Amino acid sequence: MVDLVNLSLQFGGKYLFKDINYKISSGDRISLVGANGTGKSSLLKIITGNLSPEAGKVTKLKNITTGYLPQDSISHKGKSLIDEAKSALTAIISLQEKEEYLTSQLLIPELSDEEKEDLAGQLGEVHHKLEDLDSYSADSRIEKILIGLGFEEKDFLRETSEFSGGWQMRIALAKILIAQNDLLLLDEPTNHLDIDSLNWLISFLKTYKGALLIVSHDKHFINSVTNRTLEIYMGKFYSYSGNYDNYLKYKAERDLQAENLYLQQQRQIKETEKFIDRFRYKSTKARQVQSRIKQLEKIELIELPESKGEINIRFPAPPPSGRICMDLKKIGKAYGDNIIFDGLDFQIERGEKIAFVGPNGAGKTTLSKIISGETDFQSGEKIIGHNTLISYYAQDVADSLDPELDILETVENIGEEKTVGQLRSLLGCFLFSGDDVFKKVGVLSGGEKSRVALAKILLTQANLIVLDEPTNHLDISSKEILQKALTDFTGSLILVSHDIDFLTPIVNKVIEIRKGSFKTYLGGIEYYLEKKKAEENGLTANNVSGKQEEVKESVNKKEQKRLEAEMRQKRYAATKTLVKQIELLESEIEKLETEKGELEKELALPETYADASLAKEKNRLYGQIKTDLEEKMDLWSKYSEELAEAEKQFSI
């Protein structure tokens, strides 16, 4: 269907890929993978004709239609949503115009029988083609696709210019799906979808008749809809049968084999070099030495697998908060006539890791901002629990960073107690090494800005972290490292995300937020999805497997609260001794830090050293306080880890 012939592409003097060949056949469902910057998005643009390769060509079968969804720069204006969606039916529109023309021609009375017969034949062919394209159900299909992607019927007559960036992407995606193209090229299609529309898209693409070539960092999505993986690796293409999980197994085997071959070749090279050095000046060995030198020159060096930078981070154990981190009572929030919450009650307990899910526009981000203090509310009460320290990661992270500051200056404003060396070490964990730390924020990519914002959160040492779509600009490798860090995090967590694979090992409670509805699921994301599927199919909870199988369909909110209260009591009984020990240590640490600070001020004064014995005593005391402080901090860390482990046993 599509042939890539001897394609080469260069960027900044370096080949992204060179002399590659690949064939896309009808029915192929391909996931395009590779490290950031290897040319995945560029390849999609080459296939569409939006980018010219340095060498080679793309050949397509005649009449092949291609739908392309770029990552960004999508906007629509001048039409209503429904008219914009209908404009994708180019083939049907063309045939309908021809049908109208032929029908009008047949009404001309002066036509001969031969002319009428010819027109009637053409009209019959048009009707046949319209039938093949299922034109008579096109309006119904358009509405189903728009609703599947999260639009409501009341949106159909809205001007497209009224929709925000994420919804503009959905309009473009809807048009591509409506057009029934032979090949879909999708570049990060899930970035602005919620879980409902993501699941709908997965179901739609599973039965789609055309070929797919997808770039996505959403493992759950690509595992669900693709059956072949194409990797751009060291400037070459490698094709694997199977989805992304299958590819990872092949890749691990390949990397191990490449590493073994590399080590074997390096040993051979060293042995040859030793022979050359040993006999270089012996005339009797001159011919053999020259032979070995030529062998070395001809060797095609084996390269080690590319080392992909990863975010290797661990959130420090935060100071424990009270049992209730936050209590929202009768919260009311509206934007004009649009009521988001009316009398909302919500509690966050210490150690809970909660996912906010539901359709876009229902209030997930609004509630996140209320919790973090980024937005106000019109009625109700927000009670912040004892010692609760909050940090917030915004979905529009690019807007929250000062573009004029460099990366180091950005984190210096947060980590004032850290030395420059400590800050640079931390930034190194986030892939900013060497002179990278002096890059201005304004020139960073979306993924780089995300990593800077995450580094800022790490420095706050918060015990309640609120993250709104933190994975949108991270590649799969980086997401996995962040995922592990959040799984190990001992504080409380609110996550707004549609990334099912990312959420699975982290969350222990799911809150579904819909307009007029706020529902709690006492289990992880897999339990939530199974429960939703059961609800949609009209099944009882006894048919649902998962963490909370024993929770029956008839359990109401009152019963849920009783179960939560019972679990809280058990957790309190098991952890109260540790909590008291930690609180006592924190009090002692605070006292020692105050004394240490006062001594540092005294030791900085020249007059302190006028009395040698006094200076000696103060230095001795300062050293003793530092030792005591370190011992108590070590003990505090030990008890905090034990507390986190104990609380995990009583997670609901």
C-alpha cells in the first residue's frame, strides 16, 4: 500500500535515519517507537508529504487516502462543529454534488434517449459508490464519533473557534475517523483524551478497517490497538511482530546479544593491538603486523545499545501530616451559570493515593486547584489538616514557569537550603547535566519543562502532592521511573490522569467526577474499569474480579464510610506508637536546628574568637549538636519508613 524506498533524513548535520526501506500493507496496525529525537514525527510528515526527505521516496498505491493527526498546531474556525465534521466526507460530498448535477441534467426535455441512457448509467454508478461509502448513514456515524470523543449534542452547533486546544485536537481526530481513510497516521492521539474517550477510541480502532501507524507514549493504548512494532534504532528500522510488550522482550534479548558481541569484539581488538605493539619493530614480524593493522582498519565496529536517559528519582520521606490531610465541606464552585460543584464533601486521608477520572470539563482540574489553593470556591469550607504541606503540578506547566530564568535559577528559587552542587546533582537525575542547567526555560521542549516542574515539586518536600496530567510530555521510559517514584512515595497523592498503565501500580482509590456526580471506588484503576464495565453491562458486583470483589453492589455511601472508619481505627491502633515517636523526634529536631542556627550566627562573628576558650567550647558544642541532629534525622527517616509500610497494610 505504501512503500518507503531508500529514505534518508538529516537534522543538524546528523542522520536520523539513512537508506531505510519499509512497506506498510493494508491491515497493518503498527506502533512506531524509538527514543526522543530519533525522527518518529518526522517520518509521519514524510509519508504525508509535509516534509521532504534528504534522499529516497515514498510511493503509494493509486487512490490511497491518508489521515494525519499531528501533535500540535491544530485549529479550526469559521464553521460549526457539525459542519466541520461533515467537511471530512470529501468523497461523499463530491459524489452527492455529481448526483445533484446528473439529476438536474436528466430533467432537460430536449435530451435524446441515448443521452438520457448515458446520464442514467452515470447516476447509477454514483448511487453504487455512495452505497459502498455507506453515505446514507453518514450523519449517524458522524454523531456517534463526535459523542464517542466526548462532545455533547449541544456542542454540535457551536463555532469551532470556541473550543480550546485539547478539543481542537479532538475535532481533527473526529474528522480523520469520519473520513474512513485507508491509512491513519496518529502522533500522540491520546494526549488530550479522558478515560471515557480513550476507551471509546480503543474500541473504534480495534474494528477499524484501514491501516494504522501510531506514535504514542501510552502503553495501554498501543498494546490494545497495534499488532506490530516498528523501531527507529541507531538510524535504522527494525520491525517486530506483536504489540509493545512483545517488542520489549525482543529488545531486551537484542540489547543483551549486542552487548555480548561488543565485549567480544573489544577483546579481539585489544589482543590485536597488543600483538601490533609487541612486534611493531621486529623485522621478522613486519608482514604479520601490517596484516593485523589492515584487519583493524576493516573492522566494522559494533555499537553498544543507545543509553536512554531516564529520570531516576526518589521522593524524600516527607514529614507526616495529620490523619486527615484535607477536609472539604459543602464546597460550591461555579463559573458563571456553569455549576461545577454544589455541596461537595470530600476527605483526603494520610497515605491515600487517589486518581481523579471522568470526562473533560466535569471538574477534575478545578477540584485539584481547589485542593492545592490555586483557585477559590464560592461556598463551603476547606480545612487543611495538621502539618499538611501541599505541592501542585499544573497541566499547563509551561505557563507556570518563568521563560526568562534558566533551569538552575528556576529550582534555586525553591531549594534555597540546597547548595548549587546539590541542585545540579538533582537536575542530573532529571536529565539536565553540564551546561544544560543554564538553558533558558523559554527554549525548552514540553517534556523538558515537565521535568523542571517535577524537580521543583521534589524540592518542596510536600506530603500532599497534586499532579494534573504529569505524563503528557514524558516518554515511556521517563514515565516508568516517575511511576516507581510515586509508588514508593510515603505521602498522600492526587493524580489527574487518563494514562491507565501509569495509574495501575500507584493509586488505591478512584474518584469519578461527572457533571452532577461524584462517586468513590474503593480500589485501584483496574478495579474501577472492571466495575464500570460491569455497570455498563448491567452485571452485579459478584461478577467483577478485582481487589474489592467482596464489596457488593448494594453497598451504599453510608456503608462505605463505615468500612473506611473501621480501617482508620485499625490503622491508628497499629501506628499510634510510631506516630508518637516521630512527633517527639520532630520536636527535638526542630529544637536542635534552632540551636544550630544560633551557634552558626555566633561562630560567624569575629568577636567570638577574641576568647579562645569560648570559641573552642562553642565549636565543640556545634559539633555535638550536628552529631545529635544527624542521629535523630536518621532515626526519624527509619521510623517514617516503618510508618509508611505499616499504613500500606491498611490502605483501602
